[in-house]
Amino acid sequence: MSGPSGGGSQAPFGPMGVMENEPGFNPDRVRVDAVARAARRERRAFGAWWAWLIFILGALYFIVPLLGVFFHSIRTRPDIFLAYRQVFADPAFLRGLGYSFTAGVITVVVSLLIIVPTAYWVRLRVPRLRPLVEFVTLMPFVIPPVVLAFGLIRIYSQGPVRLAATDTGLNVMLIGAYVVLSFPYMYRAVDTGLAAIDVRTLTEAAQSLGSGWTRILARVIFPNLRTSLLSGAFLTLAIVIGEYTIAQVLARTMAFAPYLSLLGRNQPYQPAAVSLISFGLTWLAMILIAFLGRGSRARVQVTGAR
Amino acid sequence: MADAVAVREQGAQLAPPARSRLDWSWLGLVPFFLFCTAFLFLPMAFLVLGSLYDPEGAVTLQNYADLSTGIIPGAFANSIEISVVTAIAGGIFGFLLAASVTVGRLPRVLRTALLTFSGVASNFAGIPLALAFIFTLGTLGFLTTLLQSLGLTGFRGVNLTSKLGVEVVYMYFQFPLMVLIIAPALEGLRREWREAAENMGASAFQYWRYVGLPILTPTILGTMILLFGNAFGAQATAFQLTGGTLPLVTLVISSQIRGDVLHNPDLGYAMAMGMVVIMGISIFLYTLLQRRAERWLRS
């Protein structure tokens, strides 16, 4: 944009230089207008009217469905908290939540154990394979979960490894599918985290002090990535707890989302209570992410659709 | 610039703790690729192969030819229509919403509230979301009965098994995603650019028309593509809403493979391949636009 700095009216991009030649043009006037406009913008600290209109519309869109669920969940008379009481007394609810939470935690641990060394190694030793690894971690975005789950069932119900034959095997397949689903954001979270610390210097320092690779990863890299790892972990947890399709296909009907889906077809008020609780859990996970991420640069995590 | 990065990373290769001279460094990626083979590549290979066989086990391209039969074209049309509509509507509304808390100078606390809420809402998809809308806009829903008691006696709620119904529900996770991505981009517009435009006598309209929007266009388009893919791949929400009565690609694939009424897994795999292609194209375009967007923002 910067023209040759010959200066004055000769510069092709010197705004005042060009404009001064126009008849009836008053540069001082323009400057005053601009200052006045800027001042008006500063003064408008309470916001433009259109901004309020849009914001209120958006807020209504957010809140009204939540109100809908809430009022539906307390429609039971005379005891308005009956649905909640029934839900908490229902062993299926706690079992579903417990099962999905456990699955989520295991998924997070396995995903971290695979992704952190991989991302670290790619950055440090085999950068030429980086595009390949990135491509693979993005693949779950384009594969419909139902297809992934069915591929797994078909492959592991024949041949040497018959995971689909046993309950434990099906649980292993579920975790495996969830770990794959977590790759896109886990890898990105870890990679961003690695970019923020000086991996090379840290590794050299640890090596010169006599550490081996395992020790470097466990004592140097993992602790330095704590923030990004935790935000990736909570996101994974939130997604696994709400995941429906894969759990359904792998006959994990005790998981939270299949349980809620069934409840939604059979019960009048309890599903509303459970939906609201589930919203609260998502909220909790996101607040934890925001809390952990404060101070660091805001990063958008994009999840696959469900 | 990419070359500079590559050079730096080449330089980052360290001497391994005294080992052989051969380059064994790729071994470090073995666990990752083993895991991917077991839980990603094999199922995918199964999908590709399955789409090339008929139920009797003979090699055929018939499954792909069959994509133009029955409800399948309609399912693709429905899915694409819903995805396009919610991507554009969600994109525009999300943009305006993000603009309201940044450019519109609403109090800062509202900005924080909006971003937190968007983070929650963009992840609040699936069964609970569908139920929330059934309890809100269904025949006996909260909003339906509220509007009726306010005198709109003709209002019978929104038919949530229709395309419009699904679109209304999808919007709940679509525009928050737009807000999350576009708000930082709007804040990345430098104050100096606006001041420069004003000093040259530009009106607010001219500033947006010739400076602001052109800079943001790649981000806006890229995010809309992301929203498209987001809606296209959604399954649980639509399933709970419609019970499968509205043919959408994900739902039809599911019923082809799992076989309740429709049952032809191989055709299901071919549909899945079609879906993978569409999703792949959108992710590719997204990455492309993302790169272009980074040229101006956060440099």
C-alpha cells in the first residue's frame, strides 16, 4: 500500500495530496468528520440498536428451548420434581452416565497416549510425514460414524480377532472408535500446544541431562502441554458422553445417549429432566475448557456433527 | 514462507540417543498407524470393498448405479438442501450475532456470555437437542402452548419431522459455530484499517463494502462450508426428531446397513462413499479458504 515516499502531493497514494486538487474539497472538514465519527463510536458504549435487536433474537433462540425443556420437566403435578426424583432413582440413568463417563475417560487416556508421542515425534524427527499424519487425523471428519461402526462389526465378527463376540470385545471396539473420533481435535490441540513451547530446546536440555525418550515425554512434554491437553480432554469427554450412533450400532444400549433416546420414546417427563441434566454437563465441560484456556489464545474447537 | 518452515523443521532433527546409523525414526509412528489400521483403515477398506460387491459376493458397479434409484436421490437432495439452508442462514445470523458484540459495541459482559453459550450450544447436539425442541415447538410444546394462550390459537407448532423442522433444530448448533469462528476474525480487523478508511472519507457502508467484508470473505465462506458438513453429517438429532420418516443420507445409510425395512448393506456402503466424497470436498475447500483467510488476519 505504501507508495514511494517522495512525499507531499507527488506521492500517488498520498490521500491529501490527491484530494486537494479536487474543487470544493476541504481536507480539514474530512478530518473533523472522521474525528467526530470516531468519538461518536466511542460514546456509543451501550451498543447500536441493531446489535441489541440481533443479540436479543439470538438469546431467545438459545434460551427458549431450554425453557421448554425445563417447564416440561416440572409439569408433573402435584410434585413438580417427580421426574428428577424418578431419574435419580432409576439405576439405568446412573448406569448410563457411569458407563459413558468411564468410556470417555478411557478414550481420553488412550487418545493422549497415542497422540502426544505421535505429534511430538512428527514435529521433532519426521516432519516429512506431517501431511500424512494430519490427513489421517482428519479422516474421521469425513467418515459417517455409522459406517465406521459397521465396518468394525463386520471385520471383528469374523477372522482371527472376534471382538464382536464378547461384551468386553464390543467395549474395546467402542473405545477404539471413540479414540479415532477424538483424533481431529486431539491432534490439533496437542500440535498447537507443541507449537507454543520450544520442543527442540526442551528436548535437548533433557537429553543433555541424561533423560531417555520416555522420561522426556512423561516429565517434560506432558506437563508443558497440560492446558491444551486438558481442553482437548474435556471436549472429548463431552462428545463421548453424548455420542449416540456408534454406541447404538455396537449394541452398547446401556450408554447414556441410547438410554436417553429410548427414554424419550417411552416416558413423558423424565426425558426432559435428563436432557436438562445433560445440557448442564456440557455446560460444565465447556466452562472447564474456558477456565483452563484463559490467558492462552482463544482457539475454536470444531467437532464433528452428531 | 512454507519453505522457511520446512527448513527450520528439517534443522530440528536431533541426534537420537546413540543408535544405529540407519534412519529408524519412522518407527516412532508405528503405534499410531497400528491403531489407525485396526480402528480406521480396516473398516474403511471394508466400506470401499463392500461397495464393489453385490449381496451374492460378485464384483459389480451396480451399487453405484443404484444410487440413482428409490429414495436415495431424494435423500441426497434433502440432506444437501437442509445443509445448504442451515449453512447460509446459520452463517448470516451467526455473523450478525458476532458483529453485534464486536462491531456493535454491546457491553463486554454480553460478549463473554455469547461466546461461552456458543461453545456449549455448538456441542449440544444429538438426542437431548432433539428432545428440547420437541418439548418446545411440538404440538404440546412450551412455545406452542404459550403462543396459543397469547391468542395465536391457529398455531399448532412446527412439524419437526419436516425439512423445515429439522432446519429449525439444526440452527441451534449451526449459528453458534459460526459465532465461535467469526468473532475472533471480526476482532482481528485492525482498528487502523477503519481509521485509514475514515480518514480518506469513507462512510461506514463503504468501509464494510470495500475493506471489512472482502477481508472476511474467505473466513465467512470457509465457515459456511464447515457448517454445511456439520449439518450433512448429523444423524442422531435427525433420527430422534423424525424417527427416520424423513429420508436423509445418514438415516438411509443407517437403515440400509442395519436393515429394518430397507436392507442392502452394499448399497449402504456405496451411499457412504458418496457421503465421504461430499464431506471430503467440503473439508478440502474449507482448508483452502482457511489458508487464504490467514493471509490478512492474525499476521
